Amino acid sequence: MVRIFITGSSDGLGLRAAQALSQRGHEVYLHARTPQRATEARSSCPSAKDVFIADLSSTSETQSLATQLNTSGPWDTIIHNAGVMHGASAQGKGKEGLPKLFAVNTLAPYILTSLVDPPPKRYVFVASGMHHGGDATLRDVQSATYSDSKLHNVLLAFWFARRFAGKGVTSNALNPGWVPTKMGGSGAPDDINASIETYVMLAEGSGVSEGKTGKFWYQSREARSGGSGRETSYTTKADEAARQDKLIEILEKISGVQPPE
Ligand SMILES: NC(=O)c1ccc[n+]([C@@H]2O[C@H](COP(=O)([O-])OP(=O)(O)OC[C@H]3O[C@@H](n4cnc5c(N)ncnc54)[C@H](OP(=O)(O)O)[C@@H]3O)[C@@H](O)[C@H]2O)c1
């Protein structure tokens, strides 16, 4: 049995993963944006232990979520799954004036990973095949597009893998594929069950993922660095330590939150 926290688990992949992990006997903690969404999440996954509430477009709510997680820890696995792409949840600014898409997709996973103490055994950053189109120059990250933010997720996963190396903490990136959710749309072509199996494998640290860190996963397989497959490979630019360092420096400056030692 493992203790797992999943951001953005009121809907879509996060909810499906929570249901699958609960059914496997794990202690799953949900996360929702508002009290109303928390009630809905709880009724969709009644076997979950609890629901945390925080709007990740607000840095202060994200920081207070980290405090709550520390009170309820230690954790085995934290999955940074919440994400926005279009519509009201992605457009405009959050409470502190940061663009919502940047705050939810890029800054929240940075803040949570930096502040959760002790760190869990496993971090999972949910990226996307669309990271291939992300701006690797990291110019003006606050104006990130969805693709930019998904590249940030891979850079974060790999940077934290380096930072936690030898400390019993793994950090991996996951590409769920293009699957039918609110974000993916009903016509999405990929197999959502294969995505959920990958969430489960990484949350448990089981199968071929056991002990692995700093990797990128798609349909329960390690994806290659470089190569032409949009889903089965990731950009070599994410492997560059200097680029990972640069993103962390930028996010530290914007948030005022220091990364863990
Ligand atoms: N679906 C795909 O084809 C696909 C492909 C590649 C990558 N991904 C990635 O997979 C992850 C999950 O996506 P999904 O398809 O499951 O999307 P989804 O169905 O839209 O679900 C997104 C989840 O994130 C939550 N969320 C959004 N804004 C939030 C905020 N400000 N604060 C807290 N929670 C917030 C949503 O809560 P509400 O419902 O209350 O807004 C929901 O629970 C994302 O990181 C996405 O980028 C998805």
C-alpha cells in the first residue's frame, strides 16, 4: 500500500488514476480547485482518503497546499497532474497576477516540489507530446503557451531527478498521449487505459519503472531522447542540465521559493 497525492484529481486523467489506484488498495488523496469541485471529486472516488482544496493559479494557495501536505505526510508518491490548456481556466491571471496557464502548469509543480518536506519517494510530472513544440529558449516563461509549459514539466522532472539523486527520491516525466478527457476532447485517439496503467506503474514505482529516475514515460515504456516519434521520444533539449538550471533560477526568482537542498 502506498500513500499517493494527485493534483487535479477532480476530473480527467487525475480522477481516473485516483480511482484505479484506490481500487488497488492504495491510500489516495485527491485535490480540487474549489470546495464544490472537492465534493464532486469525493463522490466520484468515494474510497479516497481525503480531498485537499487549492486553486493552483494562486501561488499563495499552492504554498498553503504544500503546508497541508507536510502536515499530512510523509508521502510515497506525488503526481503533478493538474493542467490547463484553453478556456477560462487557462486564460487571464490568477489571484497574484500571474498568467493562469503558467501558474498552474509550470509554477505550481515547482513550488510544491520545493516545499514538500520530507519529499515523497516518487515524483511524477505529467507532460505531453506537445512539449516538442515548446520554446526551449525559456524567454518570457510567464507568457508560456501550453507546449512551452509541458516542456517546462520535463525540465522540472529531470532537474529534480538530479537534485534528489542518491536521496531515495525519484522524479520522472509522463506523457499520457492524446486521450479523451475534458482537455483531450471526446475524439482523442489514444488509449486512456494505457495512460492510466502508466500512472499506476509510476505511482507504485513498479514494473520496469522500479528505481528509475530522470526518465520520460509513455504507455508504460521509457521514451527515447531525440528521434522522430512525437509520443515515443522526448526532445534532447530537455536533457541539457544548463537549460534545466536556467528554468529553476527563473522560477525561484518569480516565486521567491527556493528549491530544496
Ligand atoms: N487529455 C490529453 O489528451 C492530454 C494529453 C497530454 C497531456 N495531458 C496532461 O494530462 C494532465 C491531465 O489532463 P486531463 O486531460 O485530465 O485534463 P482535464 O480533464 O481538463 O482535468 C484537469 C484537472 O486539473 C484541474 N485543474 C485545472 N485548473 C486548476 C487549478 N487552477 N487549480 C487546481 N486544479 C486545477 C481540473 O480541475 P477542474 O475540473 O475543477 O477545472 C481537473 O481536475 C494535464 O497536465 C495535461 O496537460 C493531457
